[in-house]
Amino acid sequence: MPTPDEMAYYRQEELLEIDYRPPERGWMDTPVDFRRGSYIYPGKAKMLEILGLPNPRDWAVTDEDWKLPDNWKQIVLEGMAERLRKYRSFKVFMDSCVRCGACADKCHFFIGGGDPKNMPVLRSELLRSVYRKDFTALGKVLGKLGGARELTVDVIKEWFYYFYQCTECRRCSVFCPFGIDTAEITMMGRELLGLLGIYVNWVIEPVANCYRYGNHLGIQPHGLLDTLEFMADDIEEATGIRVDIPMNKKGAEILFVTPSGDFVADPGIFTCMGYMLLFHELGLDYTWSSYASEGGNFGLFTSHEMIKRLNAKIYAEAKRLGVKWILGGECGHMWRVLHQYMDTVNGPADFLEVPRSPITGTVFENARSTKMVHIMEFVADLIHHGKLKLRPERNDYVRVTFHDSCNPARAMGLLEEPRYVLRHVCNHFYEMPENTIREQTFCCGGGAGLGTDENMEMRLRGGLPRGAAVRYVQEKYGVNRLAAICAIDRATLVTVCDYWAPGVKVTGITELVANAMVFEGEHERKVDLRLEPIPGMEGEQESEGSGSDE
Amino acid sequence: MELVEQLRGRQEAIARRWLEDTLATYAAETARRLDRDQDRFTNPVGYALRTGTQAVVAGLLEGRTAEVLSGCLDEIIRIRAVQEFAPSQAVGFVFRLREVIRAEVQGDSTLRPLASGLGELEERIERLGLLAFDLYMKYRQRIFELRVNEMKRSVAKVIERMNRFRPGAEGGGLEDPGTDGPSERGSG
Amino acid sequence: MNVLISLAAVVVLFLVGLLGGLPVLDIVFGILLPYAALAVFLGGLVYRVLGYARVPVPFRITTTCGQEKSLPWIRQAKLDNPSSIWGVIGRMALEVLCFRSLLRNTRTRLLEGGRLAYATSLTLWLAAMAFHWSMLVILIRHLRLFTQPVPGAVQWLQDVDGFLEVGVPVIYLSTLVFLVALAYLFLRRAVNPQLRYISLLDDYLLLFLLLGIGLSGFSLRHLIKTDIVAVKELTLGLATFRGVSLATLGTISPLFFGHLFLVCALLAYFPFSKLVHMIGIFLSPTRNLANNNRMVRHVNPWDYPVKVHTYEEYEDELREKMKAAGIPVEKE
């Protein structure tokens, strides 16, 4: 008998010919396999009832029977036909794809996870295959050979699994030679699922909250005021300044709207405190609204109709309060809605005036119809005119990089303003690699209603490309802060960084602005807005701040 | 350990073979891309696998300490801990290195007489497997911590606020703002 | 599987086409089928265009790939993020003529000293450009068969294309580029598992059809030459609706009919295939709209009122709490 030391001990035929590759199967023949950590829990019946949505019931993703209505197939096909009549984007995208593969390796979920169905082209093929079967002549004749397939319950389940593994970040759309936008496909897919009462709770509960109470978290007016009061306490502790909290104030010049995530969650609250300090210092005549206390819009992740239903509050409140124009805080998908949808769904806002900065006199011509300005545009203008007294050296302990949030980058083009602001409030700003920022930016992995905890593994996979780029600048430049102008980023990137680049904290830009600003009547600034000591500033001397553009 | 000496001269070939074996644990459509795209930012998984396997093979043949080897494995395991693998699959690729080295020895007549040195090398690989398991558990643990931390971050301020004493506060100030409204987080 | 079926289909089509060399059938393959195919092609395209044009664009959903127009001192990326019609035209021209989006594949490379270098990955872009542009040149060259006298521009293009002056008759550069690009596009699809996974019959079928047309055309010119004068008489007759004599038809080689039939098949299949991307590229709302959303209101033609939760309903539910917190209310 040979011993383990000798080669003959091992069966040689096993050693050579090693092939673990799975047998090749077409994707249509690969049924969906619901993995824990990759799906989100379904919407509760109660939420659907509040919103008057169809087929409210309690069910679980792992159930065999999803309790669909009897005529589910008819509902979906009619829904599809209707959307093909209403959205040119949908119809053109269904026909135009040549499967060139340019998008295949652009999705962060595919890059981090490797599931081939997360290639954007396949995500659209999930819908396109059904479209071919029921809406094209060739598909009807050729069937599977023509890339067509029958709509079955399994297809519905597959749609659910993969349309809730898309963050609607639009990165693939940048690379597509025909501009096919997977976000649009995903939105259609989710709308169709919605017709059957299939939602995820992490989206539909905030939607129900927002519908009823004005914000995703369901914070009621007294609670909101209270929350802001407590932030004012912290502000006072950090700066010695007591800020006012104008709430539902009629006749104010500006209505300020920001995502509600910044009211409660760390580190978003520090950004919120930054807004309050900034407005106080400027003496801005502004107001918060408890009714329109949500800038974000999870309707975007539900249906076009829901976008309109939730968004209506903003113009309605601006009208009721009689403000002149609206200022919006740092948020990602909120700005997709405000920039690309609000004026269309709830405009025209002819009762408002073209936004004009009361401090610098700048008229924001680029917002002359919608009448809503981004806080970064507003602040960049202030800095450009030298209206802020800044001491960027207070932020010297911060070595910051900037994460372009998907929607401001690819649905708006807000790229330079935040960088301009960052460079003026921080001395140490480093860019991540070129193919991971600006229009090529990688998603945090938790957008479009995926930022919950039951799908944590999926989010971390999706966050890997972003995390890898952050770790690169961390190792190379000692970066310890990641700035992002999105509330979802501020919630999810904390986790992404903790896993892929531990030691990097997440911040909003306005937080850094407020830390660098010199306020009238402030006491010695020993701690930042997080109430953490500022290294090197424990005994600082007041000196002239640099407020002007270099 | 003449065998190890000899193998050190071929460590690149061994690492390459092991990498191919490891790539085979992914779907074929994915594996090719992981292998081909050399960009560390658009292909972080492929980058980690490539650099990780090279470092581990080098470290193993040079007889590095567990600490060093663990560092070489770290990124690969961190990635595989969030991908859709069963635990056995996630760390199992380490043991494939055994077969790779055996095949290398078997395929070369100058190495075959030195096969008796395989035993010790394989012991090292087994220890490597245990290291991988430690790392895997560490990262799985971290994922659960991250879940808990997210939860904490979303309520910590609320609790801090409720506990803070504020003279002169009145009205809704003492009431939990979330009592009537549903909470943000749903559950199944 | 899809590859074999497509290949077989194209071979069968070609063989069927060869029948055109027979008497009587040459009328079918030389005259009737080309007209029929052209009718299907044109009718199909018009149907498609009208089909798309009928569908409204409810929202302006531009994908922005550069800096927006905002403050006057911030430089806008006028082509990648256009805010005016001229910007859009520029952007579309870059997309349609240069395949701009395929050029965005930035790759990093680590240089010595840990510095990153960026380069654009060119292969797919190059193959796509080579294929589309050479096809356009070939199409224009073919105009000489449909015009008398041949326009100067066509003649000029032909001369430029044949500048290599290799072979008798001269081998055109565009022919070579066309065939090589197609071969690359096919191999890419067949070899790369990722692409194989997403490929459909449609994809292979079109590649083989085009390859078949290219190869048979090449053969007609260089290998098994046909009576080009007779061919021109036929094509000119088709183009001018004057018809052609049976005697002339009889002198044309079967290979020509094989070539022609494949072209007919492609024309007829065009409106039903992914080739409608030729229309789609002009109509994609993420590319052909200006990002001037906040400047000019976009109107949704099918907009309808929705159920909202009004401020009155909101205050009615929460009035007491608001009053207690000192928040102003509408109704005391």
C-alpha cells in the first residue's frame, strides 16, 4: 500500500481533469433561487391599505403561493400594454438592445457578486422576453428561439428577485450606445409587480408614512419640532449659538426641504445641524414644513403615480405658506424627482418666483421653471461671492474624498458644485480613481429602496466597487472621511466603509461647511458638530477667516 | 524540504492554476470576466483573487507565519463571505491548492521523486484552511454586527434625546415621536 | 445551438437564392422578391417609426454624463450634458456617428510609483465603428449599380476605397474591414461565455446573414465573376421601374441571385429584428432630450389627477398635537 507521502497514493485521474464549471444552461432555464441576504421582505397588508393599493395581504417571499389575484396574468399583460402605449422609453428600450455586452460588467451587483442575471442586459431581458412573446410577431412565431418566453408565476418571482436587486443608479445607461436605461426598466418591472400587490416593505412602509405624515419615517409635527430642538441644543453646545427653528411659518421667503433620514439617523443629523447653522448665520428668512417634511420620494421606487402622489405636498405647501422659492438639501433620489419629475407631475409652479439668493443677489436661471435650488448650488454661490467666513484648517484632521451620488451625477450633472464647496472648507481633498467617480460613479449598493438590513450581504456585494475605491485612497492618501450628498449614502455607506474600508467615516458636505464656518458670536470651537474634540483646535486663537474665493 | 525549494521556482504557475480553480467556483460567464479585466476598480473581485492567490502561494512556500498568511487570505475571504456561497464553498477553494500542487508534482518527472515532501506541505495547507475558516467567521460576525449597528444608529439619537433632561421643555417634547406612526423598518 | 441554427438558416437561404439562376425563377428572384423585400423593409420601417412616434415621452429623463448648466462661472459639459437643442444635436451626432458611449470604458493601470494611468478600452468600439462605417461605404459604392451616370461622389469614394490597388479588379478596403469586423464580432459572441449567455438567435442570424452577403459579394467581384453589365442592367431597371429583358436575366450567374436573395432576406427581416436600433438610437429619451428640466417645464400629455393627502386632512388628524407644540395651524 502506498502512503500519503507517495504520489501513487492519490488517484491520479482525479487530479488532472478538474472542472467545476457549472453545466451550461441558458438563463431562461435557470430558475430563480431565493437566497437569504439577497431579498427584501414583502410589503405589509396594512401599508397597502393606507395607500389604496391592490391585493393587500400578508405573505412571505419564501412561500410557494404568493396569493396573486386569479387573473394575475391578464393584469400584468394589460399593464404592460398600457405602459408600452404611454412611455416611449419603455417601447424603444424593449426593441433597441443589440446585446453588445457594453453594459454587462458595469453593474455594481454583478461586479461584486457575479450573478449573471445582474448584468443589466439580462435584467431587461427578464421583461423583454415576455414582451417578445406577447407583443411581437416574431416572438409569437419563434417562441424560445426568438428569445421569447411564457409569462408564468416563476417569471413573476424572478422579476421580484432581480428588480429589487437594482438600485436604479443608471451607471449602465451611461455606457449603452442606445442609452437604454435599466432604471427605467426596473421602474416598469416594479410597477407591473405592484399591480399584483407585490412590494417590499422597506419601500412601501416609508411611502405610506410619507403619504400620511409627510415624511418616510412617520415623524409627526410635534416630534419633528422636538427633534430639531434637540439638534439646536447640540449646536449650542458645539458653537455657543442658539438657532431658531421656523416651522410652518407663513410668508417666509424660502421653504427648505430635505430628506427625513437627516432628522434622526447618525451621521445625517450632523448635516441637518449644518443647515440650521448656515441659515442662522445668513439670517435667511426660511421655514421648515412639517407637512412637506420629506424631500426624498420612495414613490420613485414604487410607481410613477406614487411619485406624483407624494411629491404633491411640496408645491402645495409652498403655495399655502406663500414662500417665494424652494431650497432643497443634500439627497440623491430626491433630486432625481425634483429635477426630472416634479415640474412635470405637479407643476407649473407659477405662484413662485424665480429663485434669487437674498445674500448674493444671484438669480438661479437654471431653476427658473421648477423654482427649486440645490443647497450645493446655493452654497457654492455664497462662497464664490465671499459671503461665508471660512476657516478650513478646522477641518485639517479630516482627509476627505467625495462620492458622487448616482442621481445628482447621472440625472442632473451636479458634479462641480460639491467639489468647489469641499475644496473651500477642507484643505485635504482627494479624488477616487477616475472610473469610479462623476458620471461613472459606483452606487452605494443600497439605493432605490434596497437600504435595509435583511439583504445586507447583497448590499455589501454591491458596495464592493465603491468600497475598493475608498480603500485605495485610504491607503494612498490616508483618507478618513467620505463625503456624500445623499441621505441614503449617509446611511448605507457607513456600513459599506465599515466592511470594505474600516476607519473611513461618512459625512454630508454641509456638516463640513458648518465646521469650517466662523459664526457671529460663537464661542471657542473645541468640538465639531459631532461633539468630538477637534484635534489641534483645543486652544485656538481667533484670527481672520478667509471668506473669499482665491 | 527540497520539494518546496523546487516548487518555489514554479510558484507563479501554481498560483495561476489555483486561481483558475478558484474562478471555476463562479458561473462560467462571470469567471472569464473576473479573469480578464485587469482593472482593480472595475473588477475588485478578480483583483483580490489574483493578488491574494499569488501572495498565499508565495507565503506558503516561504513558510511564513499564520499572521502573514492570514493577511494574504483576508481580502478573498472578506469577498466570499458576502457572495452567495455556502460556508464550505466559501473557504473550500483553499483546499484545492493541495490538488494543484499534487498535479504540479505529478506532471513533472524531476519533481516526482521528491513527492515525499508533499506531506508537510499539505499540513501547511490544512492549517491555511483553518485560517480561512477563522477569517470567514470573523467576517460573517462582522456582517451581523453591521446589521445591529445600523439599527442602533437609527435609534441611538432618539433614545439619547428621550433621556436628556431639558428644563422648560413642554408639549410634545416628552412624547416619543414614533408612538403612533409606523416605524421606518419593516419586518416580514 | 443558436449558432448552428442560424448558420443553417443562412446557408439554406443562400442555396434557395441560387435557384434564381434558373429560367422563370430568375424573374421571381431577380425582380419580384427584391421589390417585395423592399416593400416590407420600407413599410416595416415606416410602421416602426410611426409606432414609436405615437408613444408619448411623458418625462424628460436625460442621462447626464457631465457637468450641468448651473452657475455662470461653472463650466458646463455642453455635449455630455446638453441644455440646449444644439447641445442635443451635438450629443446625438457623437452617439450616432462616433458611438460616443462605447468610448467611455475607462480602465486604470498602475504605473511605477503607484500612480494611476487611465486608458480607454477600445476593442468593442473599434469593431463597431469599423463594421458600421465600412457597411455604409459599401452601400454607397453599390449606388453605382443603381445610377446612370454614376454620381461623381460615388466614383470618388470608390477610388479612395480602392487606394490599395491590390488585385484585379481592385480589392476595396471597406470589403476587408467589413469582413474582418464581422468575424471579430461573431467570434467575440461565440467565444466569450458572458456574451454567449446573453446572445439570442437573432444576434447570430444577423451576423451570418451579413457575413453571407459580404462573402458572396466578394466572390462575385473577385472569384466567380458574373456579367456585371447584365447586373447593372437589372439593378438599374429595378431602380427606374423600367424592367429588364429576359435575355439579360439569363446571363447573370446563380451566385448573384444567392447574394441578392440574402440581401432581400435581410431587408425583409430588418423591421422585425434588433436592427431597429437604427431607429431606436434616435428616439432614446435618455439621450435625445436636453437636461434643462428645471428651466423649461416638460409636459406629460397623459397626466391625470391622483389621490393625495391634503394639508387639511393632515391638519385635521394632527391639529391638537401641532397646537400643543406651538406650530401654527390654519383652523384653531
